[in-house]
Amino acid sequence: MAAIAHWTAILLYLATTAVAAQTVFRQHRSRNPLLLVLLAGALAAHATSLSFTLVAADGYRFDLLAMLSLVAWVVNLLILVLACRHPLTLLILILAPLGAMAELAAVHSWGNVAPRQQLSAGIGFHALLSISAYSLLTLATLQAIYLHYLNQQLHNHKPGGVSRFLPPLQTMESLLFGLVAFGQLLLTASLVTGFLFVDNLFEQDLVHKTTLSLVAWVLYSILLWGHWKLGWRGNTAVRWTLAAFAVLMLGYFGSKLVLEVILQRG
């Protein structure tokens, strides 16, 4: 069952990619129902596969590749929901193959990272909040990259291109700050539950993750304050979003990369 779900998810993600590429190539701006159906099927199969990936025979997997696969699933799920209202073909074209690669990689594990044998309800809730926050802020970062591209196009008086496949600048900018605000709320809850339920949050193998997550929280807070109080928009918002996300990802996935890959191979 696990293998069937695993390969079904990969094949459906690739089919989604092919349909998205065809839609972009033909320059169709309207939503393609087949594209949404294929992505929904890929997500359903991916979710089934994740239920086997994350719950190992001797515990729960919280290693780098398993978490990347989970984040990829959540991000693609968010895109599917948003694509029901907006033409997001280009983002689907980017994210669907990433979902396939993350799912493919999740069946392998770098290093000798043992699954966690016990998981309390508090730790599970903290992990769920963390993954949700990272996923929303990942999507916000993709929005910021698009806004930077569109601002450059408008500055150079060259509108069009791939921008025809995404909503207008104002809509995307509003969506960016909505995602950042909601992601920041979840990140706040994740940090609070971390302090409540995780023992020794500042011990050696967690101190970098905790410190950098707090720095990222401060950067996102400054961004939201600057937007609502000083009217920050455009490239200023983009720079703050990218900087905060870089720090957040360095804290989480960077720490996992060092602990599970570099140090294990050293």
C-alpha cells in the first residue's frame, strides 16, 4: 500500500506538471479543471504515503527529508486551495515537481537518525504548528519573489510574460501580507508551545534552531509593523520577507542538515 501511494503521488505530480506546462505554453490564463483534479489526486496519494513515512515501525520520523516532504505537501495543498479562486498555473508548475522530488527523497534517510520512539500530545501539537508556519511562510516567500519580478517588469515598462498567469500585483501583494500575518501567528504559537513542551530548548542541538527562529520572528514582526504603520510595500516588503525566511530556514533545515548529514558523515 505504501509503495502504491508513493509512486501514484509521484506520477500524479508529474502529470500535474505536464498539464501546467502545456497550459503555460498555450498561454491560457483561465483555470484548467484537469490541473486541479490531478493536483488533488497527487495530494491525496502523497498524504497516504506520508502516513507510512512519518510513522515508522519503531517511532516517528522527524528527519530532514521527512519534514521536507511534509512541507511540500502542505504548500501544494495551500496552492490547490488558492488556485480554486485565482489562476496560479505558474506556481503549480514550480511546486508540483518539487512535491514529486520531495516525495521521492522521503523514502531515503541521510545518516543514522533514529525515529523518535515517544511523542507526547504537546510535542505533536508543536510540530504541527511549526510545519504549518514554515509552509505558509514558504508560500509567502514565493509570492515575494513574484512581486519582485513583477515590480522589475513594471519598472522597465515590460509588463506581461509569465505575469499573465498570476493575479494582478495588488491582489498578490495583499495575499503576501495575509500569508505573512497568518504564518507569523502560527510561528508565534509554535515558539510558545516549544517553550512549554520541549525540554532544554536551548541545549546544544536545539540552540541554533531556537535562536534563529526567534530572530526570524522579530524580522517578520518588523515587516508587519512597517507595512501597517509605515506603509511598506514593493521591494522593501520583498527584502524583509526574504531575509526573515532565510533566517527561519537556516534555523530549521540548516540545523537538521548539519546534525543529520554533515556531522554524521564527518
